[in-house]
Amino acid sequence: MSFVQFPFQSQKLHWTDHAKMKMSFYGLSENRVKRVLRNPKRYEEGVLEKAVALMQPTSIKNREGKETWNQEIWVMILKAGGKTKVISVWRYPGVAPERSPVPKEILDELIEQEDEFLPEIA
């Protein structure tokens, strides 16, 4: 029998119940999700207004000089009131097609807030 330890609420990071449920379903730890937040491979506009989806491959392989992977971990976040709110977490089998990138206004807003959980966005 395996027990899931749910993430703690902190001053800068808030976990929704939906995100906790998805982390349990997909077998993702709090630290694995934080790693995606700190070092994403790709940013996309989230389905919610002002939400951002961050992606990191589970393991990158170099084939013929090109990076490939067969699974991705996605985290959808929303910045509200100085906190980063983790809305949802999921695994995507394969490589997700690229959609619209994050709008410039939202990137500027994220950079302004300088959160320890978000990487440097250029």
C-alpha cells in the first residue's frame, strides 16, 4: 500500500485540490512539479485567462543530434496576489503539438513579480 504525501501550502506556492488529485493520479511528487516550475522546456498560454502552462520532458534522449522524448509533464499556474497557484498537473504521452506561446503582457507580469518558482524568462 502506498501513501501519497500531499504538498504543503507555503507563502509563495498554493496547491489546488485538483492539482493534488492529479499529482496522486499521475504519481508526481511535489519536488518533481517544482522542478518543472523552475526549469521548463516550453511555455504556453493556459486555457484560463492569465494562466500559463509549463512543460518539461520526463527524460530527454539525443538521437542523431536531435533531442527527443516520449512523455511530458505539464503544470498550469496562475499568479494571484503574490502567490503562484498550481491549478493543474498532468502527464502527456508523446510530444504535445506546439500552440500559441505566452502573450508578452503575461510574461512581463511574471518577470516583474520575480518569483523563486519561476525561471528567468527572456
